[in-house]
Amino acid sequence: MKKEKSNKKIISVCRECFSTFYSKVLYCPSCESLNVISHKEIEKLDIAHVDCDAFYASIEKRDNPKLKNSAVIIGGGKRGVVSTACYLARIKGVRSAMPMFKALKLCPNAIIIKPNMSKYREASKKIHNLMNQMTPLTEPISLDEAFLDLSGTKKLHKKIPAVLLAELSKKINQEVGISVSIGLSYNKFLAKICSELDKPKGFSLLGKSEAKKFLNDRPVEILWGVGKTLKRKLNDDGIKTIGQIKEIDIQEIINRYGSIGSHIYSLSQGKDLRRVIPQRPIKSISHEITFENDINNKEILKKKLWLLCEKVSKRSKEKGLGGQTITLKLKTKEFKLISRSCTIEEPTQIGELIFQHSKALLDRENDKIKYRLIGVGISNLKDSELCDLYDLVNISKTKNAKIEYAIDDIRNKFGQDLIKKGRSIEEI
């Protein structure tokens, strides 16, 4: 009798027809689908993490059905790194941020595709619009993932969050053509972990009654804020699992690791007080490129730099932002990272101005050093209304802005490749 009483508390949701049942079922009595989720705390869970499955690769497979059964890696050339790998490539050991040469050794038959960011951003925008229809409390983390706070949606939509998320998953599949994995829990930390448990097309739930036990045997590196350095330090101290953190007095944890100690201790208890914050402010806009062969020719580097400045300018205009700090990024053939910055008098979103300042930074670098990567970015961002104000004294700057905005208008009407500046016509 006790078992039967406990069973009645469990609610099941069909991910296909969205029917809800106040009992645990193995398949949906309405549509007979086996795609059912059940949990005794399902009505109380309202913080979700939605993560697109192999986003870039999925978009490419969507647009080219011939790639369906192929291992696909999104990245830039043999000298670049993996942006995304489909699951067929991941089975071979390919991972994001892995050097391309290593990925090709693991998966030599993979099809390599250069990233098409404008296409990915368009798909991302559609997905986030669908999320915003469910709740205004949507916090994008990147193009392919976001947190959602669904705590106030039951009264509005007359459905529990789990049903809304099942509907969202199906809408994304039908309208965008890709799949997502969903984690649903009572805080951001656990929701993020859940979304990784059953990829692709996963839907995992974690309640308060099971969180501590669930975390016990998990490695410390899944804790938010534990990077390579802290992981090494914890491991050196004999702490390899989250359960081991809970066994130590919190004051000792703080004494050993400082303020981050208090943070990871709370997470080890399944506690995370961070809220879902809609539209997290952008801190910087940047682009970079890794070369097929090392380059030390300044003229070639400047051509590459100009193309990146144009991309940064285009994105900043789309975002309605401009930057007052311009940063040049270089990586030598020995993988030494060099970063140089300058802060200008007023924020800009003009590609020519970004180029002139970043070019000046490049001119100061040693001509004999060979570089494998160059990048440029703007930070210290301001609203576009405060950018590139007309300067009656600096006529040249005002002229550059007028010319660039005129070129933008023509490109928007007739295509991005219609007008090019001389330095970008011959890309070496």
C-alpha cells in the first residue's frame, strides 16, 4: 500500500503528445510513445537549461541531407581548432577546441566545413524567439544554449514547465530543423548538469530529494568555477569527488581555497542562488583567424586584420554598440599569446577606425616573429548613440564614418560583396 501511495505522487509527461499522467508510465496511454519523462518532483522544477545538440554541425546537416550519415567537423583548416563536431565524430574522440590536426588523426574520414556564423546566428535568433514566447526570463549563454526561469509560467500557460519544455523541443525541431537537450531542476547549476546527461535529444530532471546523492560521486571539475588550476589543486589535496568536499568543514574549505571555496561548497550541497538574468550585457566583440601557414609579413597580416575589423564593425552595428578599447591579439608559432590594447577618445563602430588603431598596434611588433593567429576586438562598449559623434575638428574621422555608413547602405540593399576596399580585394 505504501508503494502504491508513493507511485501516485509521480507525474509523467509524454514528450510527443504532451499528455500528463498522475502515475509512472512506461509508455504514453494516449499516443503509445515510449518518449515519456517521469518524476515525483516534476511540478516543483522550474529552472531549465536548453542546449542545442552539436549546433553548428546540426545546421549544416539540416541544410545538406547528404551529410546525414557522415562525420562532420566545423572548423577552420588544418591549423585551426574544432568549433563543433557531430556525434559521429565525437564517437571517435573529437571534441570542441581540439586542434584540427589531432581531430583529423582521430577521424580521418570526417568532412570539414568552415563555420558560417551568419547562418548560425539566424537559427539561434529563431530558437531564442521561441524561448521568449514561453518566458521573458531567458538568459542566453551563447548562440546554442540558454537558461530559462519558468517559475511564473504555470498560471500564464496553464501547463507545468516540463510540458512547456517538451513543446519547445518539438517546435525547435519542426521550425529550425535541429534537436536540443534539456535539463530541468531547481537551480542553474543542476539544470546545466542535467542537460548533459542524455545527449542528444535528452530530457533529464533532478529534484531536491536526490541532488546530494546524485552529486556525491561526480568529479569536482563539473562544479561551476572549477577550472584546470583549481581541479589540480583539489586533486593534489586528495579531493576528486564532490562528496569529498561535503565531508570537510566549510571554514577549512574557505581557508584552503579562499572565496571560491565557499562557492564550491554550496554547489556540493546542491545549492545555487544565482538567478536567471535576461539579456546579459555583451562585454566585447571580437573576431580572429588561424593561418594555414605561419606569417611574419606585415602587409599580409594587415590584409587579414582588415577583414577581421570589417567583421567586428558589422557585428557592432548589428548590436547597436561601439567600443572605446581596441585590442589586437597575436599568437606566435610557439603558441605564445600576445595581447595589445589602446583606449581611444570616444567609442567607435567604424571598421576603418578600428583598423587604423589595431594596425598601429601591429606595427610596433617585431617583424621577424612568425604568427599563427591574429585577432581584433573592441571592449568598454557603449550604445551606438554615443559612438562616432561628428567631430568638426577631425574632418578626416567624420569623412570615414560617412563613407562607411554609405557603403553599409549599399551592401544592405545589393549584397555584402558589391563594394570592397582595395586592401581586401586580394586576400592572400
